[in-house]
Amino acid sequence: MSKELIGSVQEMITLSKELIGSVQEMITLSKELIGSVQEMITLSKELIGSVQEMITLSKELIGSVQEMITLNKELIGSVTEMITLSIEMISSVLEEAPHRKKNRNCLNSS
């Protein structure tokens, strides 16, 4: 019975050593996991910062595009007005063209 008891105690010691090894491995893996999670947190914070900066820049871009659209509308209005004035000027010149011709004929007759 003593031999069996000694055998059981030795087996308990072996199992305890294995358990200690397993627990130490679990501690090492847990530390690595904590490091990985902390790195993930850091990267997530950087990503959030980048996304927020992208949102800000997108808003600025939208504002610039809207300003560009407004300026283009004003430019179109100015060009339209210039075309209208040019047409009026051409029409006026064309209306006066026959009168000038008559006036030239009168000048040539004298």
C-alpha cells in the first residue's frame, strides 16, 4: 500500500508540474492577448481619428463644390447677359445699316 501511495504521490507531483506548466503557458498567452488587444485599441483610435479627419475634409470639399456651383451660375448669368447685349448691339447695327447706305447714296449724289 505504501508503494501505491508513493506511486500516487509521484503521479500527483507529475500532474501538478504539468498543470503549473499549462498555467504558465496560459499566463504567457494571456499577456500576448492583452498586448494584441491594446494594439487593436490603439489602431482603432487612429482609424477613428482618420475617419473624423476624412469627414471634416469631405465637408470642406462639399462647401467648396457648392461655392464653385454658385460661381459657375453667376458666370453663366454674366455670359448670358453679354450674349444678349451682343445680340442687341448686332441688331442695332443691322437696323442702322440700310440708313447708312441711304446716307452714303445721298453723299455720293451731291
